[in-house]
Amino acid sequence: MAKARSAKEQNTGKPVPRAAHPVSPLAPVKYPTLPPLAGVRLATGEAGVRYKGRTDVLLVTLAPGTQAAGVFTKSKTSSAPVEWCRANLKSGGARALVVNSGNANAFTGKAGLEGAEAVARSASATLGCKAGEVMLASTGVIGEPLPAERITKILGKLADEGSASAWRAAAEAIMTTDTYPKLATAQAMIDGKRVTINGIAKGSGMIAPDMATMLAFVFTDADLPANVLQDLLSAGVKPSFNAITVDSDTSTSDTLILFATGKGASHPGIAKASDKRLVEFKRKLDEVLLDLALQVVKDGEGAQKLIRIDVAGAENDAAAHRIGMSIANSPLVKTAIAGADANWGRIVMAVGKSGERADRDKLKIAFGNQIVAEKGARAAKYDEAAATKAVSGREVHIAVDLGIGKGVARVWTCDLTHGYIDINGSYRS
């Protein structure tokens, strides 16, 4: 798994993989530099949660008055940190975020909850806030007891070392099998006042969200109440994190939290997410969420290609989404794309197995600009060479038109290569 990184390596600005496998060919050519955000300080450290010689704990200190909202996994075996956040986010306030990698603290019974509480209480004592104002997240191996004392031992040091600009280090500290850190930033105007939105995420495998990716944290210096944040976030995940899949497996730990410190430029109070003054902010927030979600897909374990699937003409939008995910989650479709095989019959199969209404004779399928199937058969002008070329690049576009309604959806996935087996066959070693 991950190897130690020297201080020299960390300061070069060059991407250094945290996992044993190569950096994804779909990784960004250049990583964005996230600006300091008023009311947020970040610090990372090495606690040795699972591996030696790597940062594995992130502490984010948030200004008093920070509001927060979140969405979490729908897994029935969710982790202790997920349960902790669900319970404590009801108050709407947050003063800190503690994230560890290397151990998911999931399926760890009573000890898992006690470990999560120990970390929260330690952070609260260090920062002088309530334990319920400390949000938690853990990622890594499931079923292993969390060595909470290793985390609590370094929280005081991290609190002293907090920096407003350590975004890249923060994104790296929460990586597991990720091959690159995931960051995004945007600025928006609220009633003539400029505010900033910064986000980081981790995720590479066990990605088939029912809310978000494995871990994602978004911060803004806008002054927005928790109820507005929740409405914005719940809407924003639908076309982003809820529209991606790598391997059809939903994590026990999926967590996406949005924090608003209120320490940026002063703007009028906002009481509802539908307020017209939030139009640009919502658009920019959605862009950040989609950016992070696509970075997760591009870093899918063993991925070589990004696949976009557009579904139109379905009975309704929900049906279109389910059809899109049926295609995106099909191992046969994903392996065909991996091998540059324009096997459109596998798309027909995936549409049919979705359980949604379809009409064979109205179905149309295209790879890129090449229509490959229509009117219940192979397209009259089918061109094997053109179809093969359309599925041979780093980015592949599949379009499906059911021809029976107005439902539309867009989802993303990646191809399925032998690299996925190599990574997951040795993950715990």
C-alpha cells in the first residue's frame, strides 16, 4: 500500500501516489490551488492508524457559529462516525472535523461508537467546544477496531499547527487507494458580495453512492443557516455524487458534509434555499460537487476510461436514472469499453435488465456520434470502425434513447480492468 513521503516530496507540488498502483491516467494535469477560507484552519498528522510513515489524520478547526449539513450512506451497516454525525448534525452547528484514513471504524460494535466518542471528546476538550460540535469520518478497512488513542494523542499538536492554506495536504491525508488528491474551488456572488467554496474528497473503490462518495467535505465562508445548507446539499448530490458509480458497491462510510463559517464578506441574511440571491451560489456549489464526483470516477480503481451515459426518452427521470445506472454498473458493459469493443448488445442487455419500461423497436443506442442500434436491430448505417473508435479514447460517450417518454438522466462510470482485481485482491495486505 502507501509508502512514506519525505518533506521534500511533499513540497515539490508534484503528485505522488499514496497507493502502490500508478496514478490514474485520468488524473488532473494540474491540481487547483485552493485559497484560504475565512473561519477554516486545517492540519494533518501521522497517527499510525494502520500504516507508518504517512499522514492519516485530518483536523479541521471551524470558527464559532459555523453551520453544517450532511448527507450519508443508506447502507444498513453504516459506520460509527456516520451514526455520530447523523445524530449531532441535527443541531446545525459544527466547530471541528476529524477524519482518519486506514480504518473505517465500521462493523466494530460498541467499541466503534466508544472510539468515535473518544475522538470527538478529545477534540472538543482541545478546542473548547461541545463534543457534539465535532464531526467525524473514517475510511479504510472494515471490521478492525479503531485505535482511537493514536488519533487523540496528536489532536493537540494538530490544533496548534492549523493552517488556512493546507488544502492539498488535507486531501492527501484522507486518501486510501486513491492515486491522487481531489480538490475543487469556486467563487460566487451573493447579493453583490463575493464568497468562496472549497471542497476536498476521497474515493476510488466501493463507489455506488446513495448520497455521496466515500468522503467529501465542502466549505464556504458564506453566512448560511443549516436548513438552507441542507436543502442546497440534498439537491446538489442528485446530479453529481448520486450519478456516479465505479463498482456498484455502496460504502458503509459515505459522508458528505457542507460547512458555512459565515466569516467571509458580509451579505444579507438568507432564510430559504429558493432565495433568488442564491442562484449563482447554488450553481457554483453544484459545479464543485460535480467536479469532485467526477474526480472520484476518474480515479476508479484500475480505471483507464471515463464513461458518460446519457439516457433520454424514458418513462420519467427516475426511470432514466435507473436505466443509466444499470448500464453503468454492468461488468459486461464496463469490460467491453475497457477492451475497446463496440459491443452494443451489452447496452441492450443492461437496458432490458433495469426493470424499467422499454420498447425494443423504439430503442436507439449511440457510441459517440455513431448510431449503432435502432428500430429493433443493428443500425442500417452501422460502421464497426467508427463505433470502435468511439469507445477507444480516454473518454467514452454512450447515448440511449428509449423513445417512449420525456425522462432524462446523465450518469458517469469508468471501465473495469484487471487493475481493479489487482488492487482489491491485495487491499488488506
